[in-house]
Amino acid sequence: MALNLGGVPILILREGTERTTKRNAQINNIAAGKVIAEAVKSALGPRGMDKMLVDSLGDIVITNDGATILDEMDVKHPAAKMMVQVAKAQDDEVGDGTTSAVIIAGHLLKGSEELLEQKIHPTTIVAGLKKAANKATEILDQMAVDIDPEDVDILMKVAMTAMNSKSVAGSKELFADITAKAVGLIKEDRDGRLVADLDHVSVVKKQGMGLTDTELVRGMVLDKEILHPAMPKRVKDAKIAILDAALEIEKTEFDAEIRISDPFQVKALMEEEDRMLKTLADRVINTGANVLLAQKGIEDDVVSYLAKAGILAVRRVKKSDMKRLARATGGRIVSNVKELTADVLGSAGLVEEATIGDDKMVYIRDCADPKAVTVVIRGGSSQVVDEAERALHDALCVVRNAVQDKKIVAGGGAPEIEVAKGLREYAGTIGGREQIAIEIFADALEVIPKVLGENAGHDPIDVIVSLRAKHETPEGKWFGINIYTGKPSDMMTEGIIEPLSVKTQAIKSASEAAHMILRIDDVIASKAERGPPMPPGGMGGMPPGMGGMGGMPGMM
């Protein structure tokens, strides 16, 4: 980029900087957004296809989760990265609907490109899309159905809808049951509002057996083993001490020297050390605890005393697990061994060591009122287990959303068709060029049922025509695409339901991404910095000529 004053060029940007302006910048950015949308389109819905992603190290990810696909892709184009961020924002906020959000954003860009070709200014298009997004969320809110957050049947249907498109669909009833129970256990009332913090659901993945062997543990599972062979491997009616302190003799903070002039002093020193360690063990024993879970170290002599007293002990428990343990067992984390009393102990129906494959794990089961739980996922391969974890995450998120918002809508493309219908009616009241942008938004929403039908092998035109006709009837509000027949079907009756927040967030995320990309008319890309110069002698001090492939004999 340079200014030319009197025939003398004045450089403003560094040499090698690339600049794309006006129409070219808009075309390139819109094209990048459309490519990202096309990349994930075939993964939408129960009949969507999976993607196999292989990284530079050869690690394989097989998934149809939109956020995971885009996260694993090495996207370079800045506008394409913005589309990836749409999926990430959707996943972080509501945990599901990532593919839908990206597809809607891609088709908003596609429709807007046609308006740009008709010489409609980007600002006008953005204004129309903003009005459409606001109206769409308003229509959705009016459509939504209130639910009872204690209705387990509804929550299971919400979870199964989220998992219909996942590889765990064959075990979706089991996973839905686990999800509904897990969220039901961890939810709590905060100032009159139900909140379910998913940080209190711990997920442990173990390869082996099958998906149907996945289980919900009313408590915690620690990837640790019991410290001493003489300790009990199974403790019923456990009284649990949760200790955030070391059961060791404290070391001095400075170098110290002990001078011994009498051999009996050595014996006295060792006896005193032994007495101090026994005192530490006795503090635990005297509380009546029969299980000790410590975040820090435990001296071997203390371990021996605890084993003789029949106490099961585990050390080096992670800090995050300590917090969950306190919530699960009802105990209190103690930071000083002197504060250990019977009042701070937690409880569990059973604490046991179990072997899974080659690993030993400690299960804290059957807690009376656990506010933290664990899901142990099993599967035949690491890819199956990883995809099951992603499916479980989506299911947990949608159930959490349903519990917190207490509002649902149907799935299967039904709300998109109904909102598109409402937007077209609304566009007629706006008039002007913004009306065209609102109609573009309606078309973009209808892409969702169209892609659902297309991925299931049905004609997308027939799908849209039949759904539009059904939604013109009084009872047609909840009719979406039945992927098995290709015909409209009442999604509420079919049990295909989703939280309201997933739909509204998808619309917000998609529209905001489209706004940002459409308003860009100048892209200035700096040249990549060169790495540090090669040290003398080639790579790693190798002789000249051997530092790279170009210097090796017989290679080009």
C-alpha cells in the first residue's frame, strides 16, 4: 500500500503486505464462510454422515459434531475462522446446535451475496438481518412450551433428540436416562432459580466392554489405587475424611544441621519422628473415619498405621476432584490435620477398588444426596469412547438448558419453518430494501429442514413444499420432517423436542457472524514473519550439507 505524491511513492504498510478491497474482499470472505457451511452440512441430523479427521501426528477423530469438526480443521482464512468461532460460541453457550448455526450463517451470506450483486448496500442488508433475528427470537419465544423441570420423561426426550445424530444413538435410552438423573442430582436452587453446573459431572473414559456398560455413579470415581495391600479393598457405610494437608513430617524452610554426640540421641531422634507420625495417624483414626482421601502426600509409616486400623487411604487426589468429593459425600475439605473431627466427615454407601482393564480405580458409590456425580463411559475403541463423550456432553447441555429455562420447542425443522413463515409476514410490514434481507433470513432458516431431508435421502424441494403447506393449517405449528418417510409429522407427538435456548442461540450466533463478515470491505494481511536464522553447521550442529533434505545425497 503506497501513496504517490509528485511521482514519489510513500510506503505505508510493510513490504509484502497483501490488501484486498471493496468487492473482492466481500466476495472472498463470503466464499470462505460458505465453504465452512458446506463442510459441515452433510453432518446434520440423524442421517447425517461422520467426518474422519487426521492430524499431523496421525491421530484420528471420527465425529459428526459440528464444533469438533471445525475445531479439528486447520482453518487459515480469517473469515472462515470467524465461522469456526460461531460454532465454538454456540457450543460454549448451549452445547448443541453448532452445525445448525454454521449452516444458517453460511446461507445468510449466500443470500446476502445475491443482494450485493443487486447493488444493495451492506449496511442496509445488515439492518434487515438484525430486524429479522430479533423478530425470529420473539416468534420462538411465543411458540415455546413451558415444562416442569422435574418431568424426567420430557428431559429424556430432550436428551435423546440431541443424541439421535450421534454414533451412540443405539444406546440413546441408556445415555438419556443417565443424563436426566445426573442433571437432576446436581441441580440446585440459587435465589429462586434452578441452576445445574455441569462442572459437577465428572466423566471418566475407559476403553473396553461396550457402550451399554456405561454407568452413572452417585459419587466419584478416582483414577487412583489404594495405598497399602493390607488396607481393605471394600468399605461399606464409609465415613470419609477429605484432607488437603500432608501427613508427613514438615521440612524446615531453611537448611539445618543436627549435631549428634551420643549414639542414644540417634535412637531418640528416630523414636520422636515415629511418635510424630503416629500422632498424625491417630488424629485420623480418632475421628472414626474408615476412608481417607488426601490431596497431598502421606508418609509410608502413616500408611502402615492407617492400614493396621483398617482405614482405606488414597493420596495425591486432584484438587478439582477434592471439590467434587466434598459435594458428593457431604463432607468438608480440611486444610489442617488438627481440624479433623467427626463433624467434617462425608459419607458414602460403599467405597471400593475396582480394576478396569489394566487400571485400578477407586469408586465412591451410593452417596445419600450427591451434588456431584460421575459417568464412566465404556466402549470398544478410543474413537467410540471419545464420540460417546461428545454425545454425552451435548445431552447434558440440552437437559441443563431445559431445566434452567423451563421452555422447549419441537425439533425436526418445525420451528424453523414456523419462524420463516412469521418472518415473511413481518417483512411485508417493513417494506423497502430491508424487506428483502428479512426474506433472505427466512430462506436461510428453511435450509435446516431442507438439509435434514436431503441427508436422509429425500427430495429437499418436496420436503419444503409439504412442510410449508402443513404450516398453513391451524394444527401445523409443530410439524417437521420425518426423516424415515420424508413426510411432515408432528414432532411434539414424536417426542423430538429441543430446549428453546438452543434455537435462539443458533439464530443469534449465525446472524452476528453474517453481520461481521458483510461489513468488511478491506482485508489487510501482513506477511508472515520469518523464523530465526539457521545456526552455523545446519540443523542441531550437523555438518553443512546435512542440515536439511535438500543437502542429503540423492534427494530433491
